[in-house]
Amino acid sequence: MTRPGEPRKIFAEMNLIPLIDISLILVIIFMILTPTLIQSQITVKLPQSQSGAPPPSETTLQVQISREGVFLIDGDPVKQSRFESELALRLSGASKKNVLVQADKAVSIEKVVFVLDAAKRLGVQKLGIGVLPKDRE
């Protein structure tokens, strides 16, 4: 408290409560939006097979082709014109060169053959085509 005739002192403290409130609100918003963003990613409907293959190992490079014709290498979208150079870059550091191709049912066979041909030219040791077992959808 100030006495009459004394000059007032300046209140020079930083108030962090509003900053903390805004930060917590942003965290809550991101927690709510994350599942929606993950669900809106590209989905590939694989064809079914009588004998399903085991899940790919860590040394396998996954190439997905969506219904719209978008190429993905380990989840990263790549243009068709740059596909072979990007695949070569990803395979350069790998000791075992394995590629698993997962294409949507509606994708034309030409796009799958394009991927298989590019992988063979780059010296891939094992090529695989991803399918779902008959009982899964």
C-alpha cells in the first residue's frame, strides 16, 4: 500500500497464466484434430488372396499406389516422373534390397508394372506384392 504523498511503484511482473491457458487450449485442439488428420490420409484397398503374406520386415521398402494413381514410398508421396530416382536414393543405403508393392484394386496394371520394372532395374533382390488374406477386408 502506498501512503499519501509517496510515488507509486511500477508493477513489473510478467503474468504467465494467460500464456499457459492458451498453450493448454492449443494442446487440446491438436489432440482432437490428430485422429481426424490421420484418418484422412490415403487408403489403399488391397486385393485379397487365399494365402496372406507375413507382415513386411524393417528392411523392406513399401511402395503404395493409391486409387488416384499417387505413388508413395514409405508413406511419402512421389511424382511418377521422379519415382525411379527417389527409389534409387532410398535403396542406396540398404544392405538388403527388398520392395513390397501395395496397389489399390482399381489401379491399372501398367502402374504396378512400372514400379516392378523400376525396382528390377535398380537391382532389387526381392519383389513382393501386398495382398490381404481372404478373411480380412
